[in-house]
Amino acid sequence: MTKTSAGKPFPWHILFFLGPGLLIYFSVSVYPLLDTLRLSFFHESSDGSLAFAGLANFTKLLFDVVWSEPFWNATWNNLVFFFIHMLVQNPIGLLLAVLLSSPKLRLSGTYRTLIFMPTMLSVVIIGFVWQLLLSPLWGITENFMWNLGLEDYFDAWLGKESSALVTLAFISVWQFVGIPMMLIYAALLSIPDELSDASVVDGANPWQAFFYIKLPLILPTIGMVSILTFVANFNAFELVYTIKGALAGPNYSTDIMGTLFYRTFFGFQLQEGSLTMGAAVATLMFLVILLGVALYLFFFQRRIKRFQL
């Protein structure tokens, strides 16, 4: 029997149980990531052979007129998409969690289920349904706003460059607001009742008890929700592709890094796909996400730990 340096038997049972999971993880996650990073440093010739190109793909993507304009446009749209979620989805999720955690609210379980239900639906279904609802030809939104006296505010929001991206972001907010709500709700339930009771004895009203007692205690959860929102939005693809297609129209106004990667890697219509340029786009997406997570861990997480100490 194999023994460790301390003379104890090697824990083969741990390797037996973790081995299959680690094998699958490395096969479908780690290896594709490393191979994508490798491909981004090569150039693909017309006959399909690869030649080492160094940083040429990244230089072309960032500074060449043909490639840089769609790349920076997609990056900017991704930032807008992310900030709408941060400024709308997460505050609404926090507010809903606070309301649903109130012991005075009746049928809170029903409300939680109804709000969280869109999260469990397919993004393809959500996109198709909202495309029908907002259609100026056969959608019901125009008649609904007419009945409310708001007919002057109805427009073809998904068909205009100025409003298409914001409309898609609000559809995504509607679908996924249940995730921050449930995470923050669980964090609120973990706060001991003694702290809330002590604040009431000291004369604090419910809002003061929340801002000065509960909010500091759920800051780690809010930080986790923020970084999950960042990662999810910079990996977004399905909703834009379902509603606006790979061209992310109108006139690329809804183009994000996910759709840019799809067109670059696989090709679309007259655009020929390129493995190496697609890998370069995916690598830059990975670096942006990695940078965002690193900044969060360095600035936000360290301050929270220091605050807790």
C-alpha cells in the first residue's frame, strides 16, 4: 500500500471520488480555455495551416480599422448592458429581498416563486415572447399602453438604434432579477433576530435598522451579486442572438462581445470565420472578465474583510 511521507496510507478514496469530476472539468473547461489562448497567438493561412503570429491578432483587433471599430463598439455595448443591470436589476433585487423578508408580508412564498420563475425559463423562449409582445405589427404592448393613455410613448423600441440595446437589457433584467433577489433574501434571513430586536429597543425605525445593521452585514453578498452580474453580462449572447440575430441589428447597435465572437469564429453570411481571430476575441473577453474579478477581489473584498475584522 502506498504511504505518504508521514507514514499514513495515501487517501485513494478521495482521488476515486474527485477524479471523474476533475477529468470532466479539465476536458470541457480548462483544456478548451488553454487551447483558445494558444490559438490566439497563431495566424491561419488559406490552406488551414497555422503559423505563429505573436501579438499580431490582438494588434489587428485593437488598432486595425476593419477590426477595431466593431470590437470597440461591442465592448461599449457590453459596458452599457452591464451598467443597466447593475443600476436597475441589483437595486430592484435588493428592494424585493427586503420586502419579501418582512414577517408582516403575506404570501411571500408565492411572490418569490412568481418573481423567480422567469429565471428558470429558456432565454430563447423569453426572447421570442418579448419580440412578439413588443412588435408594432402584432404585439399587444401598443394596445395595452393605449388603454392606459400612454399611446404617445409607444415606439418600435427593438427596431431603433437608440433604444434596441436598452430594451434588450431591460428584458434581461426582468428575467434575471430573481437571482439577486434570492441571494440577498437568503443573506437577510441569516441575520440573527436578536440584532433587529435590539435595534427596535434602542428606538430605531425599520429603515434605520436596515441601513445601519442589516445592510453592512449583507455587503459581502451584494459584492458577490455584483461580480456575478459582471461575469454573466460579459458572457451574454443568447438573448441578443435570439431577438436580433448574429448581426445584432439594427446596424450593430446591439452587438456585444458574445455576438462579435460568434461572427468572427464561425462566420456569418458573407463574413468568413477565422479560428485564430475568434480565439483572439475570446481571449480578450477572458482578460476583461479576469481583470474585473481581480479588481473586485483587490478593492472590494479586501475592504469587506477589513470591515468585518
